[in-house]
Amino acid sequence: MSEPIKILLQTTISTTEDDWSIARFSLLRDYLASVKDEAGNYLFQVTARDRESDAQGNDPVLSNLGDSDFDELWLFAVDVGDGLTKQDIAGIEAFNKRGGGILATRDHQDLGCSICDIPIIGVAHYFQTKNPDPDETRRCVDDIYTSYISWPNYHSGRNGDYQKIIPVAPIHELLKNPDLPSGIIEFFPAHPHEGAVGIAPDAKNGKVIAMGKSLVSRRTFNLAVAFESVKDSEGNQLGRGVAESTFHHFCDYNWDADMGCPSFVDEAPGNTIKTEPRALEDVHTYMRNLALWLAHKM
């Protein structure tokens, strides 16, 4: 029996009840912790935590992540720009250099822009005032309904609804579902104002694997970028990575709107994730694929 893959689910804010703290990712945590192999062994060991600060202001886990026994970091950047210190970034970089897999995700405008300084995967995230999209035609409002949120803010649907994704050929392993006739995942959770991700010109190991389409402008936008493991200039075999356009693909409210949300969320929710069973099945398959792929198990 092989050891379970050790996954750290981590936010970039301290525990705050009326915010996107790690407690609002409980369905993801519970799903990953429930997955077993054909022999009945649990595949994943999941630790879920919010940011903490030591005497120097660094997160004691992230700043020492390179020396930890975690295999993967799923980082939910829900801060307003101050969620990671230089030492936290250094710890994450050391983790990646020893082969640790990283999922990094954020949201609209500048929400979560502290991740920009993470090498390779951070540069894949485009914000409004930090590392804006190199395509200047995309520096504009897409979601016209929530007027106080600015670009990037692609409107893929209501929280609690699903969106039908556009898989990018050739189909990446992360999007494969052998249990379906098509063999391909079709649905992601929707969100009224998703952020932007892309590939830097010097990131030769990156590939856009899935796109969405705005329900407002009908414009397509990138949902996820996958980075293969490569050696860096120092000879380190870097871990795999995924940059995702919004953390709302992962949180409770977008899998089941009845789970509730922070009080500052005022858009009316949807419910098609609940009324279309295939949608949540696709979401679960994608999460399982992510956890296996980041650990080089698929």
C-alpha cells in the first residue's frame, strides 16, 4: 500500500467568519478526504488551514513549505494584496523546486494579487493593477451587473450554477473522464466575475487546457493553465502547477448555494449545479484528477 498524497488546502487570509476562509471550502476538503483507490485505501490526506502569522509576520507553514512533507499546495488567494510575505513566497518556491505540485487560484480585479510573485504560476495570473493582461483589449469590464467590481471580471454565470467549458485540444489529462461517453469533462462551477490567467512568453511548459465563455459579452476567456514539470536553470525538477481563474470553482457556495456565503456577496445565486447531477460529478472528477496529476500519479 502506497502512502496517501498529502495535500495542503490553504487560504491567504486569517480565519474570518464573514469572508472566504478555509471553512468555506469544506465540500472540497471532505470530497478529497473521501476518495479511495480500488483496494479501498484513501488516496489523499488533506490538511485545511487559513493563514497564520508568526512573530515576524510570516505564515509558519508556507514560509517553511520546502521542508514539509506535503506533496501539494492548493492555494486560494482571497486577500486584497497582502496575503503572502517574501518568506512565504520563498517557502512556496522551495517547495516547488523539490517537486511539490501547486494549484494557485484567485478572483476578480486585484483579489489575490499577492500570488503574482510566485515564480511561473504566479505570473500566469493577470490582475488590474499588478501584472495586467498583456492583451490590452482584455483590460475592460465584462460583468456589467456587479458595477462595483472591475476588470478582469468575466461573467460565466451565477454562483451555484454550472458553466459548460471549452476544452482545448489536444485534451489534457486533467479534463478526461473515462466514465462519460465523450470521455471529457464538460462542466465547471460558474461565477459572476472570474479573473484572468494566461501563459507568459518564457513559460514554455504551460498550456491553456480549458476556456469559458462570458454570458454577457460572449467572449471566450481562459479558465485553467497547466504547467508540466521541467528542470530550472539550477537543475531542480520543478513540480507541476495549475493556475485557475477563480477560487469559486472550489468553494462550497459554488457547489451548493445553500451552504451560504459572506454577507458582502449580494448577487442572486443559481442552483443548476444541484439540478444537473452530471455537473457536480464533473467537478468531483476534475478535483480528483487535479490531486492525482499534481502528484504525478496520472
